[in-house]
Amino acid sequence: MPSFDVIVIGCGAVGSAALLHLARAGKRVLGIDRFQPPHVFGSTHGETRITRAAIGEGVDYTPLAQRSHQIWRELERETAAHLFEQCGCLFIPARDGGEVHGVSSAQFFANIETAARLHGVDGETISPERLRADYPGFATMPGDRGFLDREGGYLLVEDCVRAELAVAARLGAELRTGRRVTSFRRAGGELTVTMDDGTSASATTLIVTTGPWITELIAPLQRRVTITRQVLYWFEVLSNPQRFGKGAPVFIWDVTGRERAASDIYGFPWLGSPDNGVKIANEVLTGETDPDHVSREVTADEIEATYETYVRPFVPDLGPRCLRNAVCLYTNAPGGRFVIDRDPGDDDVIYASPCSGHGFKHSPAVGEALAAMALGQTPRVDVSGFTLDRLPS
């Protein structure tokens, strides 16, 4: 049975980053994934993900985001791949009420301004007059204001994972795909994992980053997280394509309470050509689902309802034709918080989840922190505030 220093179970956003950092440290490391990452079955696909530095979910996330931006740039220089487009991120809060990732819209906006001030983020609050003049593609109302985080933008999600895994492999990491870990147990001084093909491997330390499948191996999370189905849409551009082209920011706009909307919407500039459409989605957390049996079909009724409720009233330059779509999964915790901790049953089992719908931007720094924890070192960015016992009850 092969033996490693560390085994990483789940090689999506966070797992691929942990694998890379462990390989950089010269450790014997194995990554295991039930699919072939990057893949379309979890939370790490769909072309792009928003990144930002002034974090509304909590000021304590900003150091993770800023460190992650540094790591992405280092990885770009190392691989010559384009991974991070720093086009800025525009946030527009709800006029009354609303919630984004478990945080009230008003508090989210306040957190953004506080994070920018405390951590020196390049950004500014946008007055209602400037918002309407500078961003005519959005049907804002008098009195709406915004915040432009100039350090934000988008990440090319599949390319990011692909680059991390490629560099990790070049540095000696081993990757086994198409295999599901069914169990782990301690045998003497090592932890042994068993896979569904009957093979086993052992290591001193395990890192579990299996996203929506996290509760299969980490029992304490079984009563604390929910999995929801989220749909990404690419709608046609009917007019003014320049408003959503190169240089346009990504955006998060809490439209709760307007028309029939019940959540924020978020979106991206078109990539390549306006003929490819503008990617946009809402964050209504629908009923709990099962990652192995979730419906990946997006119906015509879903598309029409999304357009009429979340697109047409707010982004009138986009038309009703959906050019493509994708289903992804959120792994949600109370308050939209992350959990980065050690399994109470074995201190050598470290896990990170859930991402609560806003994790990809932080994944390089979280992976770096997991690698440090596995090696008995102090993480470069403090993650002690993300333990399971810190979750809201």
C-alpha cells in the first residue's frame, strides 16, 4: 500500500490549491477525486467566478482574498496562463431589506466599506448620480448607490484548477481520478483511506475538501450544511454591447424587493464576443438537494421565470434568449460562513467546507492555509475564526 505525507481528498477549488502548496513544500502528496477535475458536477465550473477584495460577507475574509490575488498572479507568471481579469467589481445594495450570503444587504455594504478602509483596498463608494451616469446598463433607481472594488474582477475557473493541478504534478504530486474515497481509518501511526475500486493509500495527514460531498466523510457537518442547486445563464445581448464588454466590471446587485425579485443578481462581462452572451444568475437558495441526484436539466420555464424576474427589469439590454446554461451546487452554512477545522475524531484530519457560494475567490489562500496546518505550521493568513464552533447556531 503506497504511503504519503498528506492525502488530499477532493481536488476542486480548494483541494487543488492545497495539493499545489504541499507539492511546493516538497512533500509526498496524493490527490484523489471521484471525477476528472476540473469537472461539471460540483461547484467549480461555468467559465468564470467573481473575485473581490473588499468582502461584504465579513472583514475577516479580505486578507484571504488579497493573498489569493497574489497567488493567482504568481501562478500566471509561472504558467503563462491568463487566470485573473482585474476589471473591478461593482456592488449595489438593496434599497430596503435583502440579504447576500447570509448577511443583510445593508451590513454587507457596510462591511465592504470597512474592509476597504482597514485593508487599503483600492475602491470607492459611488453616488446615485454617478451610478446612473457611469453604468447605464443597469436600471437603477434614484437613490441607489454602489461601491466599486477596483481590485476585483473575475477568474477563469476551470483554467485556474487546471493550472494548479498541472504545476502540482510537475512538482511531484500524484493524482488519482475517477475514484471515490469510501472511508478512512487510523492504523497505527497513519491514516488509511479506502477507495471504491478496492485500493488503499495511507498518510500521516488527510485534507478533506470534497465540497457538496463533504458530509460523507466529515460527520460533524451533517447537521450543519445544506446543498442547493444554482443555475448559471448566458443571455443574449440585444443592444449596447459595449456596456458589458472589455473593461466593464463584474457586478453584484441586491434587487430584493424590486418587482418580484427575492435575492441578489450577479453577472460578468461577455467573453470573446457579445455573441457569446452575458452570464448572469440569482442566488435564491432553493430546496435542499443531493449532489449525486440533482437535476442538471434547466427547463424553459426556469429560463423564462429567471429572465422576467431577474433580468428584464434590471438589465434591459439583455434579451430573453438563453444561449446556454449550467447547474452548479452551493454548500451552505449558517451565516454564509466557511468552516476550516480539524475533525474532532482525529486531529490529523483537516477539512475545509462549506464555501457558502462565495469560496472560489479565496481558494488559493485557503489551500495554502490547509497545507500549513498539515505541516504543523502557522498559516500565513489567520483562519482561526472559521472553526466549526464559530458557526452561528
